[in-house]
Amino acid sequence: MLPVLDNDALREADRHTIEDLGVLGLVLMENAATGLVDALRETWPEARKVLILCGPGNNGGDGLAAARHLSNGGHDVDLMLLADPDTLSEDARVNLAWARAFDLEVTVVEGDDLTPLEQSLAASSPPDIIVDALLGTGLDRPLTGRLARAVDLVNRCPAPVVAVDVPTGLSGSSARVPGPAIEAELCPTFAALKLCHCLPPACEACGDVVVVDIGIPPKVLQAGAQAWWVEAEDVALLLPHRSADGHKGSFGHLLVVAGARGRGGAASMAARAAVTAGAGLVTVAVPSPAVPVVDGACLEAMTFELPADEAGEAAGPGDLEQVFARMTGVAAGPGMGTGPGAHKVLDLLLSRCSGPLVLDADALNMIAGSLERLAGRSGPTVLTPHPGELARLLGRPTEDVVADRLEAAREAARISGAVVVAKGYRTVIADSEGRAWINPTGDEHLATGGSGDVLTGLIGALMAQDFDPVRASIVGCWLHGRAGELGADVWPAAVPAAELPALVASAWAELIENFGD
């Protein structure tokens, strides 16, 4: 898995490499510049005129070094320094001297007058490419003044932008977009991914992200990471092994507690996904009006009838506790309702079920504001909220969660002791120790009713097969997202949730084909 660093971890990795390992900062900067130039040339091999905008820090130094390499390679380089040369960082100052020694003309743009930038962008022969080397990863406030105006000028120019490490206006430590920010098409980033590259809304300004090796040892980057980007080969290694002499009793027994009158489909889709994910046995506990729906929709699953109230929801748990001993995992919530009887069922699960537990949908709504109830569970717990549900769990506005799902997921995991799967584009998986994993698969094609029920069944089935909650969540989220991508070839608007279990099987087979069993 690829490490994802925040600004503090990146600074420490730089410091360790330079001070403890003895690698010169200029060497790291030179490696960054050559990687940047390689990425630019590979993406736009026909481009010839390049405008490079440099700021005062090491990000500007990277741009100055890249200007030298591009000029040596025959590019027409227009180099602008939007800073007082006397304020440059030490390594950037060296690269400014080298640029001038190589006969590069450097236009210094000081004060509030951005006329040279406006003229370059509006020239009869405008740049083919703009390189944004104004600011680095460490921005901690919205851009104002001339930098904000420079960003606006660049964004209004039709030329594609290459952002050096991080687009100006974003912070490497955050998914938030605090104010004006460069809208890049390519972002060569140095040493490791940063949080802004991986999570919305910030990632939407980064374009295609390429990680450039600048000479920091991988073990140093891994040691500093608290988040990781999941790759397909990682998931392939995490898939369950099924021995040739295995039988249905070898692969767990999942209890799905879900559904109500008119919502039997939610229970059925969770059950079908659980069967696809390899659960040896699946039992679905539903109120009596939903039993025929589940029996007809998932032939492989058994049903357990719960008493029903007048609304067709569970009136209570009935004899449900009697089956707990046979179960190796429980998934609860889809279509369950939040009436008094549903509360009684959930109370029984939380107080008497000691095994692996996945909570979704209505189960999450019933514990909103009381996450600490889960902290004392003896068995592993996974929560799978969408942004609205996560906001209710934490008692926050939904827009705050959308702006920074990672922080919200970590907070919910800390309070509950559970693994939290914060669903959405680039789903975040967070544990109670503050570690997080970012899932790259899935997109708007999964934005349809029932999609989350399928994910609940997948994760529940894997936990029933004795997967730890993080492993189950990583595998389940990746397969679920990839299933949506595969389905988009047939259903270009949205993939019907009932089709997802079969597509999960296709995604699983794809992993085996590409990376071996």
C-alpha cells in the first residue's frame, strides 16, 4: 500500500534524509525537478512553450531547477519569480543562480503588480503548459491578495497546469479547499502521496497524480504514514484462501438482521452479497411480512422470522438470541426501521452478541449521538455510514463531514472503538488508533438505492470468515467499488444494486487473473 503523508510527516522524512542520512537537500531538489520534467514531457510530448511560476520556498526551487532542465531539452521557457529573490530558501537561491548561469531570463514579479503574468497569459503566443511552483504543501490558510489573483489568472487561461507537489491553495495535510486554488491537470508529487491528492474535495483540483521518487527511503515514508492508498495488488494478497477440503461449515455463518414490509430487498441484497463473498451459510432475520421476499430473492439464504408490528417492522427480537451461538458474524441495519421494536432488536445485538458485528443504515441511525455504547463490545465492530449518517453519529452538520471525511471517520472510530467505513467517493476506512486506508475504486455509478446494503453483506461475510475488521473493510470496499466500475460499461447512469453481487464476483476473478490466486 502506498503511504499517504501529512505535512508533519513529510517534513520529518525530509529532515531525517538530509540530517541523519546525509543526503544533500539540493540532491533531493534535483531529483524532484527531473521527475517533474519527465512527467510533463510524457504527458505533453508536443509542448514547447512553458511558463513556470515560482514562489520563495523549496517548491519554487523545484520550479527553478525544472526550468533549467526544460531549457536544456529545447523548450521555450518563460520563468517568473513571484517573490523577492532575497527571501528565497537556501536551496531555491542556489537554483536561481544556476538558472541565470544557464542564461535563463528570470522575470521577478514583486508587489501587487501582476502585469507581467497577465501579459504572458494573454500573449498572441500563449504558453502550451503552465507550471505552478508557487507554494508547497504547508499552506494553512486561504489565499488572499496577489497570490489569490495569480491563481485566478492561471485558472482562466486555457493552457493545462502542472502543479509541483501540491496545487497552490491546497494543504498537503487536508482534504479541504480553504479558498482559491490552482486547478491542475497533472500533479507530480514528491516522495509520497499527500492527503489532498487522495480525498475530495481537494483531490478534484489535483488532476492526474504521479508519485516521483526523490531519494527518501521507502521505509522512512512508511514509518511516517498514518494513512495508506490501497492498490489492487494489495487487495489480491488479502483475499481469503479456500482450502480444497473445505465445506460450508468452514467458511462462517453470517446472520443478516434487516428488512421490513416494503424493504425486503435491502435484506435480500445484503444476503446475496454475503453469499458471493463466500460465507458458508447465511441466515436472514426479517419481520414476517418480508420473509417471502427474501426466500424468493436469495435462494441460498435461510430465513428467521421476527415478530412484526402493524407497520411491518420488527416488533422485537423474539427468539433471535437462540441462534447467536451458531453465528460467526452479524450484519444489521439495512431497511430495518427505527421503531421501538427495531430498537429492542439492536439492544439485544449490542448486549448479547459478542462476535463480529457490522452496523449500517437504520442501525446507525438508532445509535446516533451515542457512539460510546459500542466502546465496550468484546467483538470487533464495523460501522458503514454515508456522510449524512456519519454526521448524525457525531452530532455535526453534514457539510462538515463532507469537507473532511477523514477527520470525521477518525473521530467516530476513536469514540466507538470500531472500524469506521466512511462511504463516498474515495471511501475512508479508519480505526480507533487513527490509522486510515483510502479506497480508490468506485464512483457515481454506485449512487443508487441498495448499493450500501451490498457492501454491508460483503464486509459481514468476510468478518464471518474470521477476517479482522480492517482487512474485511479494505477487501469489501475495493470489490464493491470495482463492481460499480465494471457495471458502468452496461449501465452508464447507475448500476442497479441487485446486479452488484454478480459484478463483485467479476471483480474478484479479475484480481485473481491479474495477480494470481
